Amino acid sequence: MHPNVRRLLPILLGLALLPIGARAEDTADQKAVRTRREALTKAVNDHDVKAIKSFLDPSFTAKTKDGQTVTYEQIIQALDQIFENAKDFHETTNIEKIEVNGDKADVTVSETDTFTDPNGNKQTQNTHTKESWKKVKERWMLVGEVDV
């Protein structure tokens, strides 16, 4: 796998969540964020690059545990290559917490990504991230994430 793809793969793969449905105790904004997050999961698991782009604000940045910053442009450039190299990619995500404050939301998630690498080896990656979402023109958009 190309080194840039290997570096970006955990970040991109951290963008997904399997639909788990809104919780009764969620506020309207929490439900809206959860719904957007679930739709993003579907797009990632469907390998639908165009749909994935519709969830990411152009200001999006991600920070890895080792301090690297990845931009929106870098993620967009890597999407096709990542899905080409991980054709069976699937992600399972657990939303641990959604905190909404006005037009901003923090979503804490844990993910398990499974895929076969280009050498035919089954891979499993576990990550824990805090995502930042912002309401832009009445739509919740992912603007950042940090590995925690």
C-alpha cells in the first residue's frame, strides 16, 4: 500500500458509523447529528466518495495521535485510492457521546475497521476519536476530528 494511503487510511476509516438509531433521550439537535453520522457511515461502507464529500466541510482537518494534521484536500485526494486498495472495507462504530452547544457538536466515537490489504492480509484497526460538527446552512457538517 502506498505510504500516503497507509497514513490517511485510519483517519478516513474513522469517519464512519453503523446506523444505530436515535435514542429517545436525545435532543432534536443530537438526533440530527446522529442521523447525519449514520448517513456518513452508509456512504463510507458503500465506498460512495461523492456522498462522503457531502458530509465534510472544506475547513475539515484531522489530527492523529502522533500530531500529524490531515486536511480536507488530502482526504478527498485519497478516497478513491483507499477504497480501491481496501475493496472489502467495513466499519463498525459506537457513538459514546454527543454534546451539542448551539451550532456546534462534539461526537465521541470508537471504531473498528476491517478490510483486506493489497497483500491479501485481513486487517483490523481500532480507533477512538472526538469529532467536531458544525451546523452550516441548517445542515450538520463534519469540520474536524482528533484521535484520542
